Amino acid sequence: MKVILKEPLVYFLLLSGLLFYVTTFFQQDSDNSQEIVVDRASLLSYIQQRTKIVEQDKLIKMFDRMPEDKRSDWVNAYVREEALYREAQALRLEENDPIIKGRVIQKLEFITKEYSEATLNVTQTDLDEYFDKNKQNYYIEPFVTFTHVYFDSGTHGKNSAKSLAIEKLNELSNNKVSFSEGIKHGDRFPYHVNYVERTPDFIASHFGQDMSDKIFNLKTIGDTWQGPFESEYGVHLIMVNRMEKGRFPSLTDVSEQVYQDVQREQIQSNLERSYKAIIDTYSVKVESLSE
Amino acid sequence: MNKKVKLSSIALAITLIGSQVNAGETQLLWGDTHLHTSNSMDAYFFNNRDGTPEAAYRWAKGLPVINTSTRARIQIGTPLDFLVVSDHAEYMTVPKRLFTLKDKALRETEFGKKLVKLWEGENPTMAGFELVGTVNDLKPYAPFVTKEVRQYGWNQVIEAAEQANEPGKFTAFIGWEWTSFPDASNLHRVLFTPQNGKEAAKYLPFTALDSSDPEQLWNWLEKTNKAVGSEIISIPHNGNVSNGLMFSRDDFNGAPITPGYAKLRARWEPIYEVTQIKGDSETHPIQSPNDEFSDYETYAHLLDAAGVASGAEMKEVVAEGDYARRALRTGLEFEEKLGVNPFKFGLIGATDSHSTYASAEENNFQGKFSIDSTPEARRDMPIMPGVKNMWAVSAAGLSAVWAEENTRESIYAAFKRKEVYASTGPRIAVRFFGGYDYTAQDAKANDLAKIGYKKGVPMGGDLVKAPKNTAPSFLIHAVKDPKDANLDRIQVIKGWLNADGTTAEKVFDVVWSDNRKKQKNGKLPAVGNTVDINTGKYTNNIGTAQLSTTWKDPEFNPNQRAFYYARVLQIPTPRYSLLDAIALQMDVKETGHPATIQERAYSSPIWYTPSK
């Protein structure tokens, strides 16, 4: 029991429960259960639930401009819902209903979650420790930007595709053919001419793994044609415009993201603690489960 | 990737000397990637009891078939070149086995007995709800998801596709739909493979019951690729009913997108389904207020039965993460931030028809399901949440593909390189190339496509490193559907990333019909409207049969990331609901939908990236 009382959420829930009983107890006298009152506030909140318009002023504006017949449609819908709901309640239809049970549990979970969020406290040590433990989650993939001139080994045969490529390499280099001019040379590749900021597995999915490895191992970045390189489809000459190595960023680089992740982890562990505290207020007796 | 794309049979007009090469021609193929038969649970419950995958292929090939509700003989107007039968993987064939085939293995289970009692007794609707409910709650009934049951469904898919596939003539792909539906937000994906039945038999479709998290789906794709050499593409369902989740800035668990997420998504999802029967998701008037054509076939009713309230003002849910144009913009932001663009996709249309028949023709529309295939049913049975009648859906969605030949490998390669585009129905031919060397003369050339490929990249490609003081230019050509209406105009839609990290978009009218002059406000006057709402007829004496131009970006900034795509508009034609209204002798205004629409095609984008 001592552990439970240390858990402030349980206090909070007890208190709100008490408050609820008190208010409903005093309301009961004045509340005529056969009378449905449609006022501005309740109708607005009803419409908000239905239309999912979040901005309050937008909602009010829409409501105030609404023609009389539309407005009375809403009133009718509200009254219908309220009447049916109350009737169902009077018949105690909500009892032992798994959907309603699930829904009210969900509401309790929301409250618990909000509570867990409100009691967050992320320190620098938390950030350091978390980042250290989960470094692999922040790995930045290598990526590459390049263009290529392609010779199809299907149409030319492997050997002549290769010799065509070697010849072309001389021509491209001697004439200083630029990145954007490369497209005028070679055959049409099944996929793209230019690859922009693409990761190794994307390149592998268009060229095969070997070729992807070769490209990511290229050392010369800039206006130089390189090759020939063989892929699953043929022979390629390549000009690389940009190559970023894969790397683990420093904490400062990704502090915002790490902060959010730590927050999420804290919320989760606060939540688990809170649920456990709630369960601990009950004594549980598991009877013999076999027949 | 271990599957070698065979280009050997392609007639490449190659000259081996100098730089005369690079002129591989492509042909235009039309198809549907998203189609359900009675093997899909929901299709079955909406009265499609015997529409088989075989029938779906027969319809696509242009053969007469039977409408599964009316039992009338029906036939597609213009046949398709390819089709993916993509039945929902969850409980695939289960209702059919329970109620039509009276399969004892399923009927004599405890839940089976209960369902059969409902179905054959007084409450068949409830049987449907009960079964669907277990999927929506992700609490599948174990005997209905055994390996045997899943294998049975998958075999049907494989066999039908293998039989219908005729290389060079008609392509039948093996595929399915993954039906993730958290809180009534539609995150569905259509998946298909260029591989044959033997390869596809090495795995069973990944279902939402395995996981509703797209990242888990991509992980499965990666794992299966490594394990059995599968090659599969994943296409997100149109996003207007996703509650903002389709292109959310967060992942499925609410954490911000990481480079790892972006990498996986870019690898497995190169294409997005932008338009279909459940409406158009290019953009929305709320998101593109300056785009006078943005209010087109919007459909933002969540598929949430609980949200069906008074009906009166069930306002549409319009979220940033629902629409293609905004997602392309968000993608530029992420590319700058993460180094990888998770939303770098090409565009296609697809029907998502549940009637067995891929129908996107206004004058020959077979309905979203089977039950709504007649004008009266569409008028009287609003079976989808939030709609007043079934005219809320569009007779829309086809994929156009520029491929070397009509084979699985060739079409699939075009999807992978995004040389594909979307049409809302008409077979409008669209070429869209980007480069730095196109001249005004090129747009008039007889061999426009050849020049297009030679001097630049086709739709779906990338431009990098603009030569000094050169803005990219775009070579664009559109030809009307020979059986359909004339064209109004071609527009280029540009989106870009500003230095301050914000994004923007602009629509340019680049070429149009009838010698119209732009007004002082820069807008082009409307093309007019020839539709007679009493007869549903229109004439082609406005508009033009083809349009072509070379357009250079007048506002190019070499330091800004940008994308460009073409939108081609038809002249106004009758919406299918007008034809229904005329048949029913009712006022078209009572349908609640416009009498006429301007059908359209969206090219896949071309991206520009500044060099660092």
C-alpha cells in the first residue's frame, strides 16, 4: 500500500472520482432526465465532434453563419442522439458491453497518458545515456548523386559493350562533356539517367548489389568520367556529383530528435508504472482455472 | 534485383557511331493496378458473389462478361493492356468458401457456424459486420487465417494471373492489397510482382493482420527479397481517406520520420495512386486555393461508419498528409533535412473497383461495388459512410505506362523508373520530358519522343546541376483519347523549397486550345462547355485534338529544390451521374454532383536538385 500512495496518479484519480460523485449527486435533483436541453455550448461541442473542426473560432463562425434549416438539422441530430443514449442508459445497456468497456478503458488511458506527459523531466544525462545506448537508430545512410552513360550488353554483347564504353570514355573525357550533357550518349538504361541523393540499397535495386558497392567506393567526385563498370544490365561510365558517407551524427546534430525519443521512452515507463499502481490497488484472487 | 530485365527483344534504333544512340522508343500501355473480385471480403458482402479473377481479366481484355448484380451482359469500351487483380489479403476467399462453396472446413468451426446461421437466417448483414469486425479489431479468427486458408486464396490469384498473362499482348500481374486501417484511416497498399507464379508461390501475402504498420510491410518486403529473391512494388492507396496519415510527418507510432524510414519508403514505394473511384487526391481547394481546377472529384469522407451522423454538414476531413501535391512539397523539406526524400513518387490512377470490372468510363461505369451498378441503386443506397448517395464516387482511375513492350518485366521497370502517369479515365496520351536543351522547334518535331529521350529525362526522372544561367525546359505533348473529348489545356505544376525551409507551389498554363488570350489577371478564359444536360451529349467543336510545347521555367532559381509535373485538362464532358439523372428523368441538381467535369491526366514529376 505504501508504494501505491507514493504514486501521485492514483491520488489524482481518486480525487477526480470523488469530485465526480459529489457533483453528480448534487446535480441529480435538478436534472429532469426526461428533458433534453439544447443550448449553444452543447450543440457547438456536438458539431465539433462530428465535423472534427478543431479551431474554435472557425467553428463558431461556421455555426453563426449556418442557415436556419441546417441548424435545425443539427438540433434534430443532437436530440436524437441524446434521447436514444439516455434511453439506452436507463435500460442499463452499457453494462457488460465489451465495446463500451474498451472505450472507457481507453479514456482512462488517455488521462494516464496526459498525466505521464505532464510529469516529464528530461535531463542532459538522460539524453547522453539514451543517445549512447541507441546510437544505431541515428545512423545517417550514405547517399550519392551521379549520372551515367550506359551500354546495353543485351544488344551489343558483353565484350563490344565494354569496348564501346572504353572508346566513349575517351571521347567524353577529351571533349570535357559535362554532367547534364552525358544524357546524349550511350543506350537507354531501363531506369534512370540521373540518380539524386540515393542510398545504397536503392542503387542496388536498380543496378544490382555489386555495382552499388562499386559506386559507393568511388573516390573521385566532380567533373570526371569514370569506368567502365559492369552491372547486371551492361557497362556504365559514371560521373559523381556528390557523395556523402554514412555516419553516426553527434548528439548536438540530432538533439531535437533524441529529446523527443527520450520523452517518448519516459512517457512509456511512466505509463507502465501508473498502470501497475492502479492494478496494485486491487487485490487479485486467481481461482482454479481448470474445470 | 536478381531478376534481369530482358531488353534483348527491344527494337532499339541504335547507331553505334558518335552520340547518335539513346533512342529507345516506348509505347503507351493502359491498365489498372487496383481491382477486387468476389474473393475480397467487402466485395462479396456488397453483392459481388461470383465475380472471379478470370472474369476480371476477360473484361480487361475486352470480352463480354456478366454483371454480378444485374446479370446483364456488359463489355468495356476500350480494352486494357494490363491488370493487377489485387484482392484484400485479409480473409481472402473466406466469405466465398463459407457461403457459396459451403466449405465444411470453415463452416464447421465455431465462428463459422455462427456466421452461417446469420447469413442463411434472418440477418445476413450482421454476418458481414461480424466477420469484418474481427479484421478491423485486428483479432482474426484463427481457423480463418491458417496457412491452408491463406494458401488457397493466394493460389487463386496466382493461377488466374498465370493463365491470363500473354506476353506481348496482355499482361496479368500477380498482386494483392494490404489493408491497414487504423482508426478508420485508410493506409492500404496495393502490391504486385513482375515475377511468375513459381516465384510468387515462395511466399504468402503480407496482411494487415501481420502488422498495420507500413514500416513493417517494407521490412517484410526487404526480408522476403533477401530470402527468396522476390521483387515486389508497393503502391499507397489514394490518400484522401487516410485522415492525414498517408503522408504524415510522423511514422506509424507517432515518432518523427527518420532517415531509415525515408530510405525504406523511397526504396519500396516509388509510385502513388493519385486518383480512383473514391475520388481524386492530387490536391484540394483548401490546400491549393489559387488553383482554379483544384476542386475536382474531392472525396474526403472517412470510411468510418461511426462518423455517419446527421448527414447534414458532415464536413470533409482535409489534412496535409492526404494529398499528392502537398506530399511532394513535404518531400523536398525532408530531402533537405534527412538527405533522403521519403515522398519522391510518380503518379498513377487505378479504379479500386470491387465489382470485378475495372471500369472508369463515364458512359459505362459499373459501380464501386457490385450492388451500386445501377442508377437506381446509386440513387437509393448510400452504402459508404458519410455519402448521401453513391454518386459521391467517381467513374475514375487508370494507369498509363510508357514501356518498351507489353510484358511483366517491361511494365514493371516503367513503374520502377516512374515513367507512368495517371488518368481520371480518358486515354489521354502525355509525354513529359525535362532537360536543358529543348528548343521551341522540338515541340513541333515528328520524332518528339526521340528528341525528348535524347536531350533530357522522361517523367519520373531527375535533373541535377543546371548549366550556368540555364533554366530547365520541358518538352510536353498531349493527344486526346481517340474515342473521347478534345483537350482544353496543358498546365505545369511546380513546387519548390524556399531558403527559409518553407515550400510553395504554382500552376502555369503552358499551352491551350482555341487561340485564347490570357486575361489581365494572368488567367486563361475557360474553354467553354458544349454538354447538353438534357441529352448528355457534347461536341468537339471547342478544344483541340493535341497540344505540344516547350516550356522553360520563367522563375527558375538554381539554388532551390523543385519538382514539376504536367496536368492535362479535357474540355467539359458529362459526369456519369448526369447520364444516370437523364435515365432516371430527374433533375441533375438532385444528384448533388456537377453535371459536367473536366477529366484530366497527371504526369509523374521531374525533380530538380541543386548541386552542392
